[in-house]
Amino acid sequence: MSQRSIPRTLAVVAVLAGFPGAAAPDEWPTLRQGMWEFRRTVGGSAMAPVTRCTQPADDMRRQNEVLQKVGCKLAPTKRSGNTYTVQAECSGAVQGRQTSVITVKGDGEYRIEVRGDVGGAPTEETLVARRIGDCAK
């Protein structure tokens, strides 16, 4: 894996899945299944919004599996009110550290701010996720 692709790989693993963390599902707030819109900013550059039908808790479980496969260890999630902080340290194919701060606004919206250092380079991302309706049948 090239040095250039390492930050992107960790960022994709951390944010695109939608909900990073090492918490048991009952430790997270209830987020409704449905059509969600994801607005992502990477290093100050806004990406095109993405919409998809999803259940954020399922995304979290899948992401934990991916993080473990690439050599990341997740510290227990810390909660303070509606804010959840997750720290990951990766030493496999992707090397670095990151801290994700998830702020939940009810069962249909959350924001993730990810800061880290991957391969010696600082990384910064923000994801704003909002439920926009039911999934098509």
C-alpha cells in the first residue's frame, strides 16, 4: 500500500461506514433505519453527498470487523451525554491513530469528527449523517 493511499484507506474505513466505534450495540443511541444522507468533508474539501438505505448500528458492526482485519485496536467508547468518543490505534496494513467524536442529535441525525495521524500525516474529516426518509420498497 502506498504512503499516499494510507490516509485515504483509514479515512474510508473510519467514516464511510457511517458509525465508528467499539461499543456494544446497546451502548449506542437508537438510530432509525431508513434513507440516510451523508455529507463528508475531508481535509477541508467537501465531497459529493451520498444517500443510501441503511441501519447505522449494522454499519457500526461491519466497520468494527473491517478495522480489526486491517490491524486496528479500538479503545472502549467513552460517552458523555449525547457525545461518544472512540479512539483507534492501527499497526497493520494501515498505521496510525485516530479519535472520532460522534455527536448524536436524536434518532435521525449524527455528526462525526475524525482527527488523527496516519503514517506521520495529520488527517481530518467530518461526516454529517441525516435520515431523510423511509427506504424505497
